[in-house]
Amino acid sequence: MPVGVPKIPEYEFEDPEYDVEDAEYYYENEDENGYENGDQSEDEYEYADADEKLDWVDLPNLLYEERILFLTRKINNEIANQLLGLMTYLSIEDETTDLTLFINSLGGWVKSGLAIYDMMQAVPPDINTIGGGVVASMASLILAGGENSKRLAFPHARIMIHQPAAMFSELETGDLSREINAVTKMRKTITKEYAKKTGQPFAIIYADMDRDCFMSAQEAQAHGLVDSIADELKRY
């Protein structure tokens, strides 16, 4: 099932086979309870053709056709591969029209998040990013990774950055040392990307990431993670 949005039914309100003469026939042959004379089955009368008139529309596919994507779950390999495939396909289909990525995610795996971030920088179309709800951890880097001047947050969004984490409890001494080095290197890599996309000095971003750093939409804008707030779009 595609990300985040269920299917919905679309009903036909006009029957192309509707015949006025048939309607008059049914009206003349209905009794006082609304049934056709000789037929007391309400289900048959009202619902016989319901399945034929029900057309299921896949909302995610319709949104994908409009080049609108969603990141609304924990970031892992599955969601990363799905977004990579969609960005690749939509870029091949049209490399000039922008893509829009809505983000409401608590973050997730660093490598999967970096895969999404790198693809956003690689594809020809500009990526508009929109943050709502909570945009935390790797999701905040993806939010910042949108095209400059095309990154926005909703007024009540909360954006959080922090340093990457790792589980050391089950590692042996030699493995622990290598894991610490890998996490330290990963932190520097992520900090460089934040600094590049926000315009903030490396040292400031590095210090902010020491602990969970939550920001309002306005603070995230001042920090350079987004360019505008949703209720300001009407001014442009």
C-alpha cells in the first residue's frame, strides 16, 4: 500500500444509461412504501447496482501524478526505496516540473535518510519540502534538503535536530571502538550537510546537535532549516 493515504470510493451521480421513460414507469408502479408493485425487497430496489456504480480511486497514485510525495512514517529501507523509486520515475517522466515532499516523521535510520537526501540533490527537478506536525532527527535533514527558497513549515510544526545515536550495549571492545569512530564520522558528515543547507557555521550546528534541539517553525526559519512559514505563502 502506498504511503500514508487510504483509498476512497468515488460514486457516479449520473447514470449514462438513465432513461426518463423507465423512471416514469417505476414511479407509476411504486406502492405507498416506495417499492415497485409486487417487489417488497428494499435491498434489491435500492442497492442492486451499487457495486457497478462504485469506482475505487487510489489517492496516492493520483497525488503521485501531481508530483506530490509523502514521508509520514519512520525512515527505514522500505520507505527510502519507495521514495527513491518515485523520485527517479517522476524525474524521467518530467525533469523540469518541481516535486513536492510533505514530511511529518520522527526520523529513523541514518543511512536510509541519507539515501533520500542524496537522491533529492541528484534528481533534476527542484524538490519543495513542507514540514508539518513533528519533523525530527533525519526527517529534519530531509526537510532542510529541499531546494533553497522552496522549503516551508506549517505554523505549528515542531522541528528537531540532534546527533546520531548507536546501540553499544552488546558490542565487544574492538567493535565498540570502531562503532564510536563510525558514529563520530557520521555526525560530522550530517553536520556538514546541515551547515551547507542552512548557511550556519559548522561549529554552531555541531553544538546544537549535542542534545535534542526542538524548534518552532519560526525558530527553524531563523536557523535556516526552512525558508518560510505556510501562512506567509500568500505574500509571494
